[in-house]
Amino acid sequence: MITRREVALRLDIPLEMATRHGIPSRLSEAQLVRLEAEPPAWLLQSRANRTGKKPVWVQLTCTICGYTEAVRPKKWWPTFTYITCSNHGADELPDPAAGHGRTECDGIGSQFIGITDEAPSPSEPRRDIPDSGDL
């Protein structure tokens, strides 16, 4: 038996949609195969409405230990360079490339921190070059 959450993940639909359309809390593997082979009208409509721009589910994997978790992505998530469990330190990751800054974003999934390494934008002053007033 598989859970409703796993069914939603495999059908690539939100958990709320699975609940709303009567997917039971537990389903056998055969029932899921039948559901995928003969999808109901609401599932066909859901798939037809998908633009493919944003996945319904993403798999988060810790860069350090390999722990994984499937979650629904949030609109505000940037593209992460690394994803780590919250119990790992930043010193366990490789240093950012020369000239790149690092930002951390807590609250990714149930226990992850998203790490983004980015070069400063051209409008930002570089910190390693003194201003003409400093000379």
C-alpha cells in the first residue's frame, strides 16, 4: 500500500488535489497503475493545464550526506548552488568561487538550507577596490 502523498507525487499533482478528488489515504500499487492507465477527467484536465514551467514536486537532496525529501517548491526559491540539511555547517561545503558571494536561505523543505553562490551584479561596488576618496 502506498500513501496519498506518494500517489500525488507519482501523478505529479498537488496533495490537496488528490484529497479533493477522493484519492484514499492508502492505495494499492494495482489501483495506482489503473488510475494512471485510465485517468479520470479531472486528472486529464490538470495535465492539460500544466505549462511545465514549474514542477509540482521537486526532490531535495543534501549535498553533504545525501538525505532526500520530496517537497512542493515555493515561488520565492532561487536556483540553489547547494542544498544541505540544517545540521551541517557551512564549513562542510566548498568555498564559493573567487569573486562570488554566498547567501543562505532557511526553511527549504522540512529541514534544509538553500545555498546560493552569485557573482555581484555590475551595479554593486566591489569591496576589494578602494574608492578614489580612500587613496
